[in-house]
Amino acid sequence: AKNVGILAVDIYFPPTCVQQEALEAHDGASKGKYTIGLGQDCMGFCTEVEDVISMSLTVVSSLLEKYNVDPKQIGRLEVGSETVIDKSKSIKTFLMQIFEKCGNTDIEGVDSTNACYGGTAALFNCVNWVESCSWDGRYGLVVCTDSAVYAEGPARPTGGAAAIAMLVGPDAPITFESKFRGSHMSHVYDFYKPNLASEYPVVDGKLSQTCYLMALDSCYKQFCAKYEKSTGKQFSISDAAYFVFHSPYNKLVQKSFARLVFDDSVRNASSIDEAAKEKLAPFSTLSGDESYQNRDLEKVSQQVAKPLYDAKVQPTTLIPKQVGNMYTASLYAAFVSLLHNKSSELAGKRVILFSYGSGSTATMFSLKLHEGQKPFSLSNIATVMNVSTKLKSRHEFSAVKFVETINLMEHRYGGKDFVTSKDCSLLAPGTYYLTEVDSMYRRFYAKK
Ligand code: ACO
């Protein structure tokens, strides 16, 4: 198959959210810490009637319906998630309910897990399948879904929740430049979930930031090397129209792009003008380790990067700032933001994505965009996703009510033998919701 990539996309996030400003006041954090310090506006979260399974059911049925795809046409279904509901039974098997009904049980694929990277692993699997000799001519479908919740403390405002579905096949408007790909994988304890009785991770916040930036540098280096080997030209940030990052919180995205600008200046790349080069020169002799801790470098590089950030990154930040960290869905929610904001200007452009999952696993890869043909066209994708309406029709919870919700979910996690309130009044028509977990831990869902 040729020009394999993403044909269609849909996104779902819960209609319930809390303003970061309200959370700041509630938590007794200094004013501006979450909004300016972390760069976040609002945070979405699941109430007791939603979870990663219901969100996935919602987004998959919505995608099939809105793009008019027959469920029999799906030959591979992969889910990326780090939200553990069952240690054996994959989320994918719950989604089979949609396909079994239509008589399609011939669908390969299971769940992929490694922190926020599982969605990228799932996406690569589907693309590789369509490109391989085991491809049977049908579509691949990728779902990235997570409910990111943290224990009380400094990480709590960096939660979020969403599910994103992506249809994969040939002749796509969003194709992979598969030759240009750089990965960095290593063993670190920056963020992990060793306590199986709790939904909350163990997280070393500062270490996770450094690990993220180190992985970014390393992936960029590999990426540039492969680009040069294949094209004979040096790669610089001028060679891509947009950069999309895994987005735990916006401040880290700002720092990441500034880091690429610094990397380009050290590499003496053409993207950096003389004035910027001069400003960054004093830092070029820092060792790798020193450079991650140097506050002046952070400040100067962000300042130098600002105009480029506004042009190449800012259009990708809308949903991550409004919904928060959606773990596996975060990178793709940033990409969705770009499709939403710039759909009419993207044809012919190259977009670079950086995926990071703690532990750690990371890949930088490249996409080439084409207008495509309806229903699989950039403009139709933007219309179908309907991001503005989804954001506008959310319901704001007070910080107190948010904490009450989180506490109830904490109590319910891993539990059995309960029925939910079945209150779906805040959910849009077509949304799936959890009704019951029986004495055998079997979960039941209904559709509004
Ligand atoms: N006004 C403006 N800015 C402020 C204010 C204020 N009143 N108060 C603090 N700030 C700034 C700080 O200077 C800092 O910015 P800087 O990094 O540019 O200096 C920022 O706000 C955050 O403040 P910190 O004191 O560094 O925050 P803290 O350590 O309490 O928590 C952290 C932040 C570590 C990100 C925490 O939320 C966390 O652990 N989150 C989860 C881990 C995470 O997301 N890691 C990212 C990669 S891994 C992954 O995706 C899960």
C-alpha cells in the first residue's frame, strides 16, 4: 500500500472540567502557579459514569458513524492506554462489542502500554500492518485513551482525560515519512505505577522533566542524522511547518521547543539567525547535564524561541491547555488542535511529532499533509471533530466538587458490586456510560 497514514480522526473528552484558577485557589497554591507557571487553563476529568472504556466506545462509534465507515471494514484495532482497569482483559476486547454486532470478529490487535507512549506504539503497529504483506486490504483503527489522575499534591493540576480514534489506511491525507524517525529508550524511574491497588502514579516531577528533555534531545539527534543520511541535507526547525509535543502541561512544551532551538544553535543550523546565535553562544560549552539545570539558558532560549514558538507550536496547544494531560492521547490532542486551527493551510506541510512515555520510551517522527478527498480530507476531519462546540459545551465544576468526584473514584477503583448513579444528564447524546460493576467485576455500559 502507498501513502499510508491517518485517514480520519475523532476526539472525545468528558463534558466535565475544573478551571485551573479555581483549583489554584482551592489548593492554596500561589496565584498564577497553575495558569502561568504550568501554562494550563482548564482540566477535564471523568465523573463516576465515565472511564477509559466508555470514552473509547464513544469515540469509536462516533468515528465510524461520522465518516460512514462500515465496521466490517476494520481489520485491525489497537488501543494505547496506561489506565489499568483489568490486568489481563484488554480495552480492545470491550470495543469488540461494536464490531461483533455487525458480524465482524476478524480483527487483529490488542492494547499497548508504556505510560504516555502506548498510543504511538499502537499507531506504528497499524501503519506497519497496512504497509506489510499481512495486510488484508481493510482499515486499521487506533484508539488512544486515558484518565490521568494524581494524588493530592503538586502533580494534581496536571491531570486530564480523553479518547482519540484514528483510522489508518492507504492514500491518506496525513502520511508518514517513515524514513525520518528517531527513538530514545532507557530505564528510568521518573513516573510509574507500581501500586496496583491505586490509580495514582508514583512520580518524581523534576526527574520526569529532565528525562523528557533528554529524550527529546536524543530523538532529535537521531532524527536529524537519519534525515541527513536520506536527503544529504542538514535538518533544522525551518524544515517543518509545525512541531507537536506530548503535552503534560504547556510550560514543558514551551521549554521543549526552546530546547530544539538551542540544539539547532549548537549544531550551527541555518534556522538560527546571527542575533539569536550570539545570545545562545555563552551556553554552548555547557555539558549535557549542566544544560538541563541551567535556568539562564532556559530563560534565554525561551525568549529567542518565542516568535518561532508562536508560529510553529502555539496552534497545537489549544486542547492540551483546556483539557490537561491525557497521557496517551496528549500528543494526538495537540495534533488535533493543529488540524482544528489550521485545517485550510496544512496541505503540503511537514509536521514533526514528539512522543514521550515515562520509564522511558520516546520517538520523534514526521508527517506530510495533503488535502485528501472527502470524507478523508483535512477540512472534513476538522468539521467532524467539532472541537470548538465540544469545548464550549462543557460544564464547569467547582474545585470542591472536583475533589469530591476524585475521592469517589479513588474509593471505587478496583471495586466490584456497585451500580453508578446512571446520571447521564451532562453527557451528549451518543455517549456511552458505566452503569454497573457486578459481583464478578464485570462492567456494563449503556449508550445515551
Ligand atoms: N506565578 C507564575 N509562575 C509560578 C508561580 C506563580 N505564582 N508559582 C510557581 N510558578 C512557576 C515555577 O517557577 C515553575 O516554572 P518554571 O519551571 O518555568 O520555573 C512552574 O510554575 C511550576 O512550579 P514548580 O514549583 O516547579 O512546580 P511543582 O514542582 O510544585 O510541580 C510538576 C510541577 C513537577 C510539573 C508537577 O505538577 C508534576 O509532578 N506533574 C506530573 C509530572 C509530569 O507531568 N511530568 C512531565 C513529563 S512525564 C508525563 O507526561 C507524566
